[in-house]
Amino acid sequence: MIQIAPRISVDESVRFGRPVIQGTRVPVDLVLGKLAGGMALEEVAGEYDLTRDQVLAVLAYAAQTVAAEQIRAIA
């Protein structure tokens, strides 16, 4: 298991090596998708037995990932 961000980890034996909330099998992209689909933070936390801090860690990881992304326009 490798911690790639606070509360976010990757383990090849868990969910095919996709980022998950540490200590769970809940994938980061699943939580992001639920939030993007309009679910409230508290609803997502309740549905997947997560804490508010775990859901916020997913958002922080997503923000960090997008901020580090480099896009080059090709004309």
C-alpha cells in the first residue's frame, strides 16, 4: 500500500490499484462521481460509511491532481 495523498492510497491488491480512501475499498472516482451527480457530502458519507474528513480528502486529492495537470494547446 502506498499513500499518495492524505487519506488516499493505492494498493495493487485493492480495486485493481485504483486510488481508494485509505482503510476502505471505496474508490476515489466513485465518491467524486456521486458528488458531481448532486449527492450531498453527508449522503455520500452515509452511503459508504465514510467520515466527512474522508470525503473532503477525496475532494482535496482531486483538486491537487487537477492543479498539477499540464495542458498544452496545439494550434
